[in-house]
Amino acid sequence: MLESNGRPFKLNDEMKEKARHYVDGGYSETNMLPSIAGMAVYLGVSKSTIYNWAGHDEDIKEIMESCSTVQEMKLIDGGLSEAYNSTITKLMMTKHGYSDKIQNDVTTNGESINKPTTINLVGLTPNDNSES
């Protein structure tokens, strides 16, 4: 099998071990957080090659999932300790399913309110105030 650029598909046990080492802390040699992009640079391949490998190899797929999990935990810890920029941390956390959106569901007696309630105000006319 060939990479998209025509080079040989070079996934082997050595590359898998190198990828595991990256996720298990090797990323800290060059990066603050593990990432697929960082792993690609570390392995000397493109991101698309790693995704291609994951489509054909369960070990690489699991290593990629571990990379994502480690990144998530590092972002949580770094965000809480203020070691990482909060804006970037917040942006990256969206890739892990986190959001700061609040969704309100307004109900009354368990029934959804689909349209606004109309209230008609009826004023008194001067003749309605007459005392008899």
C-alpha cells in the first residue's frame, strides 16, 4: 500500500512504538500537548498518513484515541491551573465535546411554551369611573 504521495506505506512495529512513546510523554520533548499533528511531525509522516493507518490498524487507532484523551486531561489541568491561555484552552476543549453554551427550555406545568403569551390590557374609559 502507498501513501497519497507515492511513498511506501511504512507502518511497522517500530513506528507503533514510537507513536506510543509520543503519547506516553515523548510529546513533551517538543510540544506542550500531544496532538495528531505533533505525532505526525514526531514520526516524520503527514497527518493524513496517520489517519490512513488508523483506518487499517487497530493499534494506531487506539494510540490516536489515547493521544486525544491525554490532550483532554492536559487541557483540563492546564486550564484549571491557569498554566494555559484560557481562550486557546476553551477553543481546544470544543474538540473534546465541551461547550459553554447554555440551552434553556422554558416550560409551564411541564408543557413547552411555543409562542409568547399575549396579554391584552383593557383600560377604563372616563364613563366607567362614574359613581352612582
